[in-house]
Amino acid sequence: IEAIKANSYTEIAEAGYSSELFADSSVFEKKTVKVYSYDPEKTINIPELREGRMPEKPDECVVDYNFSSSATPKLNEKITLEADSDSEISDILGRTEYTVVGYVRSPMYVSGDRGTASIGDGVMNGYVLIPEENFTMEVYTDLYVKLSGSEELDPFEDEYAQMVESAIENFELTAEE
């Protein structure tokens, strides 16, 4: 992580955690969700609060604003997170029960499609953000990078794509060292 932060292509680099887990609540059972760490000090991929508030306590969470609409947990409702049968939840999280305090939209998802999952029925139903302190993993799973000079470029133009491709090649060389 420090090597990527020091790389000439990097303006900002921030690490975080994520895991595919099952979520249970009073309105649904065993929905597959992507659980991300939330740290209010981080500046990349900041979620947009749509209703309620962001987590302030370790046992609070925010959920996907577009969570399978028929099964959206209500504000102040508790959700329980659990791992698939191949994993121990204690290897991922220090707590499993969270109170929903808000709904967010994440810049990591630009459409209603939440992608596929490697657990459950293969369908990702939504995402949940919990305070980073709850993760017990020994290593970060995610690295978010803002490239130097990227804001001046149109992300739909070739010049932007070339910058990203060059940065990725450079990061891969850095990782090999």
C-alpha cells in the first residue's frame, strides 16, 4: 500500500475491507450482500447519504438505497451478517448484528446491477457499509486509488483510458518488486 501511495501516478490511495456475506432481517432471510468498511476520514468512493445518517457507533450500518426494493430493511431495524459455510464470521468481523441508521448510494455502483456473488445463489442483492473497526481480517482486501491528473480528463475519452492502463501496468510492476 505504501508503495502505491508513493507511486508517481498516485494522488491518493486508501485501503479498506470488503466481504461477501449473508444478511438476515425481519423482511428477508439470507440475502447475499457485499459488506464494505466505512471510515469517515477516507476521501475516495464517498457514499451519498439518501436518508437517515452515517454510522457513528460500531454497531451501526447503512445499506444500499436500491436494496432489493421489496426487502429493504427499515431504519433502526437490526440486520445480522453471517459467512457462508466455508468461512468463520469471526475471521471476517468482530460483531454480526448492526442497526440500520441510513440509506446510501455508492459511487462504486453506477447502475442498479450489483453484480454477481461467489456465495449463495450467485446474485448480489445489495451492499452494506459498517465501521471499519469491525473487520478482523489481517490484510486489506481493497485499494482505492485516485490518479494524479485524472480530474482534468474525460473518463470516456481515450486519453483517460491510456492513463489508467499505464498506471495499472506501473502498479503491477510495483507489486512485483
